[in-house]
Amino acid sequence: MFRQFASTITQSQSVLITVGYSFGDDHFNDIIYQALSNPTFTLIVVDFQGTRSEYINNLKELNDPRVIILEGEFFGDFLTFSDTLMPNFNSIDNNEKVAHTLNALFSAKTSNQTTEEAVKASNHE
């Protein structure tokens, strides 16, 4: 499982979200610090205590913009994080978006609008 974890978070554009993890396990920490050597890796730490923890404070002291620490009563709370900050993927109707984009593309062809302009217009609505 450690190898799978390491393989997953060291892939390009990977994001690791930790919720309530105090960074007290050196085995996991080593893997996370290795992932930080990847310039496209992002680490999001959600923890009520946050930088009051020595380990999390050490991450903050890296001054790395890819390390995001959400802490305190509001941001460090799991329910706040899940209800307020995470997108609601259930409310996204992909079929409707695909139909809207296809309609915009079809309209563009009939009105000689470029495909790029049609997609941009579709995404702004």
C-alpha cells in the first residue's frame, strides 16, 4: 500500500488532501516530502490545530505555495471543508453541458463563428 500511495502522489498534477492527519508518521511523511520534489504536486492540509502542530508548522515554514494549510474552527473543520469548500459534483449535469456546447458549436457553423469562439461563449454561460 505504501508503494501504491507513493506511486499515486508522485504522478504529475497530483493533489493530496489530508484531513486531520497530524504528520506524526515518518513513513507517510517521507513519501509526502518526496512528492513535494515534483513541481506539479499540491498538498492541502485540513486540520483544526493546524500550525500549532510542530509537523504542520514545519510544512508552513517551507514557504511553498503548493502547500495549502486550512486550519482553525472554520477552515480546519471537516464538515466546513466538505460542505463549503469542496465542489458539489452531484449538482453538475454533464449531459446538459455537453448538449449546450454541441448547440453552440452547431450554431457557430451555421453563422460562420469560429469553433473556439463558440466554446468560449458556451463556457461563459
